[in-house]
Amino acid sequence: MNEGYYDIHCHILPHVDDGSKSVDMSRDMIQIAYDNGIRHIVLTPHYMIGRFELTREEIYQKYQEFVAVMQEEFPDMEFLFGREIFFGEEVSEMLQEGVISTMNDTDYALVEFHPSASASYIAESLYKVENSGLTPILAHIERYPDLFQNVKMIEQIIESGAYVQVNASSVAGRLGNGVKRQILKLMKKDLVHFVATDAHSNHNRTPELGECIKVITKKLGEDYVERYLIENPEKMLRNEFI
């Protein structure tokens, strides 16, 4: 296994969602990721009913073609297959039937919601995913204000079996110091499991970790960096409990 950090949430596969617009953009994104110490990228194109609906087979074929090219150019990088799934009532059944991809064909599924979703709706929805036999990873929890400020509810969803991901840019302060402070508070309470870039391009939402790592190291220590960017991703991708 290559050394280096894992990025478990990245929209680097071109022409499939609102992420990379071209192979050249993807190449630039991979170079940025590489320069930031990332050596393992889970490609997580959006699945959203009514907007991004490519089937598992269609997406996987595009992934294979893309990786065949990029693996030659970046032999030190590992490219894994996943999906970011916008929750809808049909999603649990589709996941159970294998219609939508999980993370590296594990029991883990990366799930997102509309920013206006209530804490109770998110909790109930994650429970439905768990009832379908899968383990949800809640994407960028800081984007759901109603849940993000409700520490007790976050504790409950984690106790019920869900995991939590935050974006590196949010840790670095992109969404403001208030969000940054709340993320650090959750980290201190062990209510965060993954940090990922959620990168969408080579110029705005890029796969950078540098500033995020500085913040975590300064406030919490290097052990937390290892946990969020290496240890937990490795366990998840091996389909182990975290």
C-alpha cells in the first residue's frame, strides 16, 4: 500500500457531475492532491435523482477508463471507486439492491442532504440507510446548520452507527471561524471520523490539505491528522469498524 494521505470525498472524475469539467482539469487536481501528500483518492461522483443519475455500471466504466490513463501518469497514486449519494426515499432500497455504488464496494455509503434539512430528518434518514444493512458516512456535516449546532443529536446519530466527515477547507476556515471552532469542538469530543477535500476543480474547490493539517496539528496534535486522513480511511476501505 502506498504511503500518504487518503481523500475519501473528491469529485475528480470528469464529465459526470458538477466536479471536474475535463481530463486536463482532473490531471491538475491530481497534481494538487499529490503535492498535498495525498496518495489515495476515492472518486465520489454525485448521485442525485433528477440530476446526476448515471448507473453504477456507467459510472464504473468511466472510472476504469479514467484510471487506466491516470495510473500511468501518476503511478504512486491509488484511485478507488465510490459515490456521494443525495438522500431520497428510494435511496435505501437502491443501495440495498446494489444500484448505487458504495465506498470501494464496502458496506460504507457516503450520504449527503440539502443544507436546509432538519437534524431530525437527517437522523431518521441515516437510520433508514442503516436499516438497509449499510453504514452511512454523513458528508460535510458543517453544511447542515440545524444538525451541526446540535451536539446531542450528533452523538445520537453516531451511537446509532453513522460516521461523520468534514471538509478540509472548512477546518481551514473557508466557512468562517465559527464553523471552524465548532468542527474543532466536535473533533475534541470524538464526533468526527474523516476529513476530506470534497474537491470540485483545480482553481476554486481544490484538493488541498495543507492549511487544514496545520490547524488540526496545532489545536489537537498530529495523532488526529493520522486518524482522520490515514487510519480511519484505511479501516473504512477495508470494510472494518472504526
